[in-house]
Amino acid sequence: MTITLNGEPHEIPRPLSVSALLEQLAIDARRVAVELNLDVVKKAAYDSSVIKEGDAVEIVNFVGGG
């Protein structure tokens, strides 16, 4: 299945929850914000929000500084 991940085509094996995608990408869910088809996904909904063929996902890392 092809999705758009941060503006680029990305293959996933099957529909995945946001949590499963982050795990597959080795991304710490506590350090990112996720948008699915232009809607921000709340962290509490990562397990129940399913990414399907053609969906657009944006993952933004929080960066600290000072």
C-alpha cells in the first residue's frame, strides 16, 4: 500500500494504526505530533487511528533548544 509520508510516497504492508507506523519507523511517539489527512491526531487516538491506502501522514518532531 502506498501512503504519503511527510510529502513523499511510502510503502506500508497493510493498514496500520498511527502507533504501529511510528513503531515501524522507530519513532518515539512521545516526541512527535502526527497529522492524518490534514487532521491532527491526539496521542490518545494513536492506537485507533488507522492509516490506509492513499492517506497522507505528516510527522513532526519536537526539537528543544535554548
